[in-house]
Amino acid sequence: MRRLFLALLLATAAVSAVEVQLVFDDKADEEKLKAFGARSVELIKEWEPKIAVVLGTAEAKRPKQITVRFKDMDGVAFWDGKAITISSRYASKHPDDVMLVVHELTHVLQGYRKIPSWMTEGIADYVRFGIAEEGKFGIRIDPVKNKPRDSYRVTGYLILQAEKRHPGLVKKLHLAGVSGGEVEKVWAEHCGQTIDETWAAVVPAKTK
Ligand SMILES: [Zn+2]
């Protein structure tokens, strides 16, 4: 028994993957969302170390344990500092959108203070669509109607393009986020151009 315990302990230490706990508020969801839940656990274990590298998250700020909670609610999902809560209604209707977990997991590794939420959400969608989904944002950007501070996928797309041209930007934005710094100032200093100038450079003008 003792030997088995030791072997298990070593196996855990060698992998050192984050521990994920699944909670279903409604017991009926446990069976219905079994595949979604299992895939969420896999994605978190796979992506937690990768996101830490992408953002440059300090080792001490990485989670040891994450709770994923399925709850009957409006909306899609959120991270509140304690758990990634996912709408069971949404998950049932959109079984193919399980990658939303990567967006929420990014929030776990962000831990930002007082920076504009459009940047926080932009970075989370940059990680999900730009990195984990390899650039498949699934949106068409309108250079006239869209703006760099539109948040989510629009800002995420801009960050992906900016990181390609100015490597290291994401890690600097992350540091600014953690310290509650001025993200736009950091952007301008790193890229040698304002976020609006980067936008104009990477989003092609609309042809009439
Ligand atoms: Zn978000």
C-alpha cells in the first residue's frame, strides 16, 4: 500500500499537471455533459503550461488546482477567481464550443489589476483563437466599423498580428496587466507605434 502511494506521488510530481475538479450543480447534467466535462479537463491540463509560456506567467502565480463548475445560467462562462463557471444550457446547445475553456483558463493565468477589460478579453481571445485554434478567428474584420478596442476576437486578432511583427509584445502586455500598468503606453513603447497605428498597418483598408 505504501509503495503504491509513493509510486502515485512520483507519477503526479513528474507530470505536475494542474488538478481539475468538475462540479455539476444539477446532477442530471453530469451524464448529459460528460463529454464536454471530460474534454474541459483535458484541455486545461494540456493548455495551462502552454498559456503560462505564452503570457510569461510567473511560476508562483500558476494554479495548482482549478474547479470547473457547470451551472444553469444565462450567458456562456466566466472566471470569478474561484472557479471557471460554464452555463450548462450553453454547453448542451454548443458541444463544439468546448475551446471556450481555453479563453477562461487564460483569465486564470492573467490575474490583472485595473487594466481595460477590452485588453484582458482581447488577450484571452488571442490565446484561444490565435494560438490554440491556430489563427482561426471565424470573423471578418471591417476596418471601418471595427476598432482596436472592440475587445474579444477583434482585439485578439490585432494582438496576433502585432505579436508577429513585434515579438515579445504579449509578454509585456501581460506584465503591465499584472502590475496594473498602462497597457497602451507599453504597446507604443514596444512597437514604436500606437495601438491605432498598428491597427491601421495590419488591418487592410476596406475597398469600395
Ligand atoms: Zn473573458
